[in-house]
Amino acid sequence: MKEIRLVLLGFGSANCALAQMLLEKSEKDASCRQCLRVATSSSGSFASELVPWKVVGIITRRHGSICVSFSSPSEEINVKDALDRIRTGGILDAALVRDTVDTSKAATTDDETTKLLKELGKTRTANIVVEAIPSNPKTNGEPAISFIRTALQAGMHVASANKCPLAHKQSDKESYFELQEIAKRKGKLYLHESAVMDGVPIFSLWNNSLQNVTCTKIRGLLNSTTTMILSRIEGHINDVPDSDGQVEHVGETFEEALEAAKRMGIVETDDSLDTDGWDAAMKLRALCVFLSSSGKLLSSEEHVVSIPPLEAVARDSIRQIDPELIRGAFRTSRKKMRSVASAELIDLASNPAIGRHQTVKTWKMSVKNEFLSQSDPLYNLNGTSSSVQFCTDTMGPISIVSQDPTLMDTAYGFFADIFWIASRG
């Protein structure tokens, strides 16, 4: 890729963090252009080169939308000024674009966003869309799925933090499979490293390192909000030494712990998405869908994999749990209650197929409240930390931990996707 031309779809905390990271990681080339040092490989040797980057569009609902003129490919948005504008509660406007702006292309509605994405791709004004718009697992995953579809069809790569396209079906077909088919047909990449556990390299690990390995089980703490709430209820977060140096596990009520999490900014607008297991179920199903895609499980000629819908994932809520039950288990046996997401690939049936024998497999998924003993790999996770463990047919369990992640972790997922696209685009 000779130049990275970005459209930021959404300019909330995640894309703002990405913009800041891009500025901090930039180097200048001989022409004083902002560049990223991208790895390249040639004839078996590895090297790197400076690739210029710029933002050509920022599309939001609340802060306005701006785009460079399609007839002036040298234009770009002043990213630093755009960040300053958002941080001070301002609105994005033409003054942020170096040179001029085609103001008629500013977008706010979904239809206007779709039209603008089509035009950005058609005119080759942009080559990567970074998608970070709010999503709700209780809906059908829109408008994110349609925006990603439009961007790919218009000839642009996509880096997304959205779980919906991986977790939702549309018209009896997995949205993720459809989007990857479009990407392959168009010769583009649809990447999503920030969709689960912030920017922890889960998807790239499976895509690039775990070749011909079949995942058979998934288990983890995928929602950091519930981990934080349960930690505060049990008192682990609030261990306060008394005058004798002894620690009393004070603990909070559910309502107090939830309010504390809201003050930290880690609770969804609809808090039931966190507390009732929806977010964890969505991430779990996203992983199952991804791992069921071509090449992640054994050949489709040998196996047919069934993935139950999101609504079928068994979910426990943490709302009605007796705080004394949680604190009592911790005091007496040091057991911790956590909201554990788990999935297992099981044989559903075995049916004859044309010319060979096929096994029908399905993912058995759940989000359940469990008491964890000290020997459990998930036991020591508190606060906003999260973890996932994969069991495979080839290797021992593989555990990945994210310790108290920040927005910069999510931003790095985007950052890594952009680098991967640039090195192959």
C-alpha cells in the first residue's frame, strides 16, 4: 500500500484513542509527511518502509461529519485539531480540513453515511474504513453490518471493533461469513482484532500462528464489568486493613458496585447488556462463529458445524445474587463468584453423506455464574481484567489474559489491523 487513507466511522473514545496513537507513532519521511513504519517481506527477508497516512473522512452522528473533496486527493483532515475539537465538546466542520472540503458530503443519517461510503470507495478517496459505532446485541446488528458490507463492496478494507457482525445472523446466514465472502471477492480484508477483549491478539493468533489446529473448548471471563462488580461485592477490591493490620472484606451491594462501575465508564448505556450476560454471550458466539469459519475447524467435507443463535445461549444474571452468599464463600473457602462464558464443540449427530461420512457438530454455549477455586486459571482476575482459554485437538490449553485494559488497548487492535492491511494492500 503506497498510502493509507482512513475513514473513521464513529469518533467516540475508541477512534479518538486510535487517532492519538497514530499521531504518537508517526514518523516523517523526506517530504515531511506523516508516516507509519510498516513491515514488508521480500525474497525471504524482512524489512520495513515508511507508508504515508492521512484521515480523509470522519463520520459521526453526534459530532457532525467531515470529508475531503473527492476531486482533491491531496487534502486531509487535521487529526490533532479534530481531537481537540471533540475533547472541548465542539462539532466537526470544514475548518478541520486542510485546503477545502466538499461540505455537501457531510453525513449524519444512516442513508447519508451509506452514500458517502460508496462515494469514498468509488473515487478511491479512501482505502480503509475504521468502524467503531455503538451496537446492541439485542438487535440485528445494524447499522454496523450494512456499513461494513457497503465499505467492502465499494472496494475498501475494513478494520472494526464491532461484535455484531461476528455474532449475528441475517436471513439465516451468518453475517460474518457473508462479509468475509465479499471481502475475498473484492480482494480486500475485513479485520476485527478489537471486537473481543479489546486489542488482545486473539483473532490474529488463530489466523497466523495456530495453523491446522481445531478449537474444541472456550472458557473465559469476557465481560470485565461483571468481574468488577462481583469483585466489589465480595470485597476483594475494597480490602481495608484495620488498626491491627488485619484485612476486613467489606464488600458492597450490587447497586453500589454497579454505580461505581458506571463512574468508571465501563458500563453499557443499557446496563442489562453487562449484568444479564448479553455482552459476554455475544463475544462468546463471535468467537464460535470465527472458529467455525473456513480453515479454523477441520474440513467442511468432514464436519458440518451448527452454531445456535445468540438468543439460545444460556445466560445467568448477576442482579439477584445474594451478596452474603458471595462474601461468605470468599471468607470461608476463598472461592470467588465470576460470570464465566464457556463453549464446547460437541457431536450432535453422525449422518452419511454423498461418498463419505460426515459428523454434525454444534457449539454448546453458556454464560453462567460459577464459584471458582484458587486452582482455577480465572481465579486471580479482578477489576476490569479479562481472560479466555482455548482447548484444542493439538496443544494443551492456551490462556490469554488482558490485565486492566485501557482505551489504548482497543486502539491498538485497530492499529494492528491497519498495519496488517497496509503490509498486504
